[in-house]
Amino acid sequence: MQPDPRGNGAAPLPPAAPRPDGAVRRVGLISVHTTPLAQPGVGDSGGMNVAVAALARELVARGVAVDVFTRATSADLPATVTTPEGIVVHHLAVGPPTMAKDDLASHLCAFYLALAAHPRIADLDVVHAHYWMSGWVARKLRDRLGIPFVQTFHTLARAKNDSLAPGDVPEPALRLAAEERIVADADAILAPTPAEAALLRRAYGAAASRVHIAPLGVDLDLFGPEGDRDAARRTLGGGRIVLFAGRLQPLKGPDVAVRTLAALDRHLPDDGVPARLIVVGGPSGSGFGTVDPPRLAALADELGVGDRLALLAPRPQAELAALYRAADAVLMPSRSESFGLVALEAQACATPVVAAAVGGLRAVVDPGAGTLVEGYDPEDYAAALAPYLTDPDARQAAGAAGAAFAEAHSWQRAADAALTVYDTVASEAAGGLATPEPVRASSGA
């Protein structure tokens, strides 16, 4: 989602197309720690940025006016940006522009107060919070201003802490407590997979009636099997190509991917066609100094495969789609994935996926379109990759199955599911909402 250079400043609300009486016409999407305008794969930007941008775009296409509220991460950002699609993005000046995500919790109250005083708030029928920090803010808005809120967590602390990479840092108690309160207070929660819905009920005590399974989607106009695969492969140097795409942090397992590259030599024929690993992404969070590009390059050199590892910076989705099509297989040895957008995008491009059998990947990787691997032994991932790297028939069959699976997971379908929930919670709130309390500062989770 790119800003419209003509749209900086206080843009008018986009006109809402007619919707049924009582239906939601204006929605606020809260994304405290990262803007949907950012490049995915850089810093804290990732699948959530893609999801917020795509959802906003599809809502506007359905005649719903959308305001996105995020934190200003640069003093040069305008207060308001309107995208060509008509999405209005507001940058709230809260805290120092440059700040580690872990430090944002101490600024959530300031973000809430800035948002509660924003002139657009009074126009919203419902807010949709993305990630736990945004849920903290939305919960306060609901308590004080009476605006119903829908929550999407994208990741859950309990899931991450149960599957930490060796040496990685667990999520703090503050986040765990905040997630529990958000679950208790949200008017509705959108879970991308049945596994997350079950975790919310089992570990967080979520009421089953308020948890809705709403899978994320893929841009089928952008990610598809059409394209010159051979030309894309030539730009990468040929060979048997394995692609890893994502933020470089221990949770995503880029180090496992490098070790898998070394293990592939024991699973491939000695025919002079080397396996190569293309890593696309930038360091994030605990990845700095642990699995960032210098450390991955050093690991590859240590394992004797440094000449077959390419480290590429994050890039726009159109370029990422070409890389998916160029690859023989996509590798996702993640410790935890709430959904797994990379897997869905790869399948849409008819590229097989080899992924860890965890979280949302169990639901997103179609059985015919790839292979799920238990654990993190590089030999197991190499064995799973080998058929896709050596057998064109296996690769084509998996690609066809993946493309068919992805066809049923468009962003249009995801937006329809979200809009149905918005209409429900707004209708329920209008029927029996208590008188809102005045806005005031508060502390704690």
C-alpha cells in the first residue's frame, strides 16, 4: 500500500458507498507498532503489515471508509496520508520516533489518549485492533468511549513462549496479562486458524461465541503461477533453488534453513547441479546479532556452503512473487506461525512448501502442496525438500495443488468474513451499550 503524494495532510473521509441499514460504514484499524505503508520484512514489518493493508483495501472496495491509526516512526511523516485506494492512514506522534518494539508498552497510554482525542474517532462504527498493543488501546477506547472492538492478535505470547528457539527471549509477563484482558473484553476475536481459536479458548478462557475463525488471504492478482519462471531463475544464477522469505529472527529459523542447505548435499544426486539457498529478509527483534545477514553468512562459510547462499534485502511484493516462481521450493522452519502468509503466497505461485508442523502452518500448507516436518533437524528438512528439487513431476503436482488451495483464500473472502463480524458487534453494541465514561489516563495492562 503506497501513499498518494497528493494525499498528504488532512484529507476528507472517503465517501462510503450505500450499505444496508444498520451496517458498518466506517472502521478504524489500529496498528500501533507498525504502519501498513512500511516494506514487509524490514524491522518489525511483516505479515501483519500485509494483512492490515490488504484488509483496508478490500473494505474500501466494499464501500466502507477506513482509517488506520499507527505510531509516527519518523519526524518527517505527515500526520495523515491518503493512499490511492482511499485508505486514510494517521500517524500519531507518540514517544521518540525511533524506538525498539519492546519499549512501546510504556507509551501505550499516551497512544490511547492521542487516539481518543483524534477528530476521526467520533465517526467510527467499530475499531479492529491488530496485535496485543493495539488491543490494549482498543480496550480502553471501548471502556471510555463506547466504541466496540474486534481483535486480531497475529501472534500470541503463549504460543511463542511454548516454542522458543534456543537462546531466544521469552515474551514478558506484561504481554501475557494484557492478552488475557483483551480476550476477556473484546466484542469479537478473529482467529486465522482453528488451532489459534482452540488456544484462545483453552489457554486464555475465551468465550467460544466470541471467537470467529477468519483465515487471512493472498493477493491472487499479484501472486500466481503465471510468469516466466526460467527468466526469474536465470536472475538468481540457476541450480536447484530453495527460498526462505521472512524477517530474520530466531523464531523464523533462518539458521535452520542454512543448516538444511548443507544437509542437502547428502540427499541430492551427484550430478553437478548444486542446491542454492536464497534468503530474503532483514533482521528483526532478537535476530540482530544472532541470525542477521553477517551471522548467517558466517554460519554458511563454517558449513562449507557460503558460495551457495544469497542474502537479499526485503523487496516489494511484486518482486517477491517473481522469487517465489523462480524457486523449486520454499522453506519455512518456523518455531511458531499464527497463520503463515509466506506459505500461502508461495502456494499461489505454484511453488511447493516445506514447513515446520506448527501453528497455522498445519492449516495453511495443503497436504498435496508441500510437506510438514516435525522438529528442527536439518536432515529432516533436506529429506523433505529433495523430491521437489529432483523430480519435476512431484514439483508440478505440488504446485498445482497449492495454486488450487490458494484460490479459495483471497483477500476478498477474508474481508467479507471480517465485515460480517463488524456488522454483528456494532449491532449488538447499539442495542445495549452502557454510557461511555470520560477519557482519562490509566496505567497497567
